[in-house]
Amino acid sequence: MRNNIFELKTEELKSIANNLQKKIEEGLEKDGMEISCIPTYIVPKKGIDDGKVLVLDWGGTNFRAAIVEFKAGKSTILDIKKKMLSSVETAGFKQDDLFKAMASLIGELKDIKTVTRIGYCFSYPARCETNGDAVLLRWTKGINIPEMIDKPVGMPLIAYLNKHINTAFTDIKVLNDTVACLFGGLSETGYDSYMGLIVGTGTNMAGLMRRDKIKKLENKGEGSLPVNLESGNFYPPYLTIVDSLVDAMSNNKGQQRFEKAISGGYIGEIFKTVFALEKIRYDFDGGALAAMINNPEAEIEKQNVARWIYFRSAKLVAASLAGLVQVLVAQDSSIKKICLAADGSVFWGKDNDDKPRFKEMVSKSLKLLLPEGVSVTIINEMAEPNLIGSAIAALL
């Protein structure tokens, strides 16, 4: 490929940001829109209660279970277990199969029977309920267990665990990984607003928004709520024919178009589609693409294409952040300093000099797109933000 069809100019990125702002505002007004804007009914507060909780974290690849304890506002991970639980491992699963796989890991944790509360970082589109549970809206990242759609995520799991491993759980708080990230960022003071971002196997964003600006809420009230955008479903302008081919070959055609353009679960597919007539290993993914960029012995043409795809991903992330910032500032013009807590293997990927190349590209592009007088600080990579943020939610 001689021409970089993945290049995006600054004006095009601004257009993408504006387009996303409009769609976020539509999602805040009513349900069923392209950007879901799902409020999470877990209200942030100053200070964290002491306690010990079970934390679950299920993203696109791994399932993790941990016991997290808070004392005097500081967290300690007392025990943690992990297993693969991706679309490959869950192929053909029913709900009981999934719960059985989870329970087998959870049951290995030390002191599991002394814990009664669960914080569950569930990284799939789900409508949060006022009781802390959530209802699954649809699967992403290749996962497909149809019987679980439109049903609660948390309470059926509690019932299964209490029955099959003899636990005594009474309460669960289900939240998206971006919201968990946002909660982790709340420990950073001195900011006017907060955002959470994930760019790993999949992608999503969350923002802390004023209740009175979430028009679809029946009981608006005062204060702010975390809002899970489900921004991976954004359909931005300026995608290419290659993106359309990747979408056509996916198991959720027409959905998650933004995610399919930028996330680790798909940028390898974009690369393989460009070189469809050449031998490329079947499991070439986002990690392999990043490795090719860092490999001085890689074939020049393939390295260039990998770089173009990778750079476009970072620029699209910057444009999406700018779109969310525009929403926050439109809601409250006093917002000038915003804290961004980010997580994900793609976002924090390192180059050969051990520098976070992707993060730095996002930061550089974002500065060109922000409203005048507004700054976004990307805080340092947090240790286990999903686990800590979910534990905080469980203790609220």
C-alpha cells in the first residue's frame, strides 16, 4: 500500500469530535441512541469506608477475582486469581457454564467465605439499576451468550455462588470498566471534572456528569453521576473501505464501528485485511501490530501500514476524548481542568525505549482539539484501576 488511507487531518478530527458530542447529547436525552449514555447509580463521595470485598473483573480476555481490603483510605489486594475467559473459551456457553467457570476461580480465593459484598467490573454494555445491579444490553468482543441478554448480571451470579461454593453474598455493585477507572481517578484532587477511558481489547469512555443535564433521568436532583457512554458503538466519519470489510466479517456487523477502528481486538484484523492476499499469521492482533512497529527488522511496507493503523487509532481516541470534553464544558462552562484516568494494554503500550508511545500520541493530538482554556491531565498508569475502583464502588 503506497498511500496512507488511514491518515486523518486535524480538521477531520475536529469534525469527529463534534459528531461524537452531538451523539452523546442525544444519548443523554433518550435511550436507544447510538451512544447509550448509561448512568451508573453509584454516587461518589469523599472518603472510603473500611471493609473487605470480593472484586470481579471481566474484560475481553481475562477474568480476575480478588479480595480487596480498605483500611484508612488505602487499599490492599489480599489475594488474586486469573484465568482466560475470552470468546474462544466461552464459545457455546450457557449462563450456568459461565458461572461455573467463574465460581471455580472464586472458590480458590483465601477467606472468600468471610466476604459478603461484591464489586463487579463488567466490561460489556449494561443498563445500571438503582439497586447496584445491571441488565446486559448486548455482548461485544466476540462473546455471545444469548440467554443472558436483557437480564440482570449480578444477582443471578450471587445466587449461583451462594449455592455452589457455599458463600454468603448479600450485595453486588456492577459497573463498567470505564466507570471503575473514573472512580480510581477520583483520588486525584484539584480537578473540575473526571473522565475514564479504556483502550485495550475493546474501548469505551465514561464521564462524571451533572444529574440535571442527563435529560432522560426521571429523578434528576443535584450532584453528579458517572455515565458510561458505550462509545465503542460510535460510528465516526472518515472510516475506510478496509474498516467496512473488517465490520462485514465480524459477528456483530454494523455495531461497535469505533471499537473496530481503534482497539487491540481489531487493529490486527485491519492489518490482515490490508494484506489479505499474503501470508499473515491467523492470530495477528493489536500486540503483534505494536511489536511490528518496534521491530527494526520488519518489512518496511508492512511496518508502515502497521504504523498508519496504530497512529490513526491514537488520533481517533484523542478526537473521542475531545468530543466528551466538549459535552462536559457545554454542561458547565466553569470546567477548565479535567482528570483522565486511563487503562488498557493498547493505551499504555510501550516502545523500544519503554515509553508509552500510544499515550503520548493521544496527548499530543488532544492538545490540538480541546476547547480554548481547557486542559486534560492524563494521570500516571494506575495499579489495578479496575479492581480498586470496583472495590470502592462496593463500599459506597
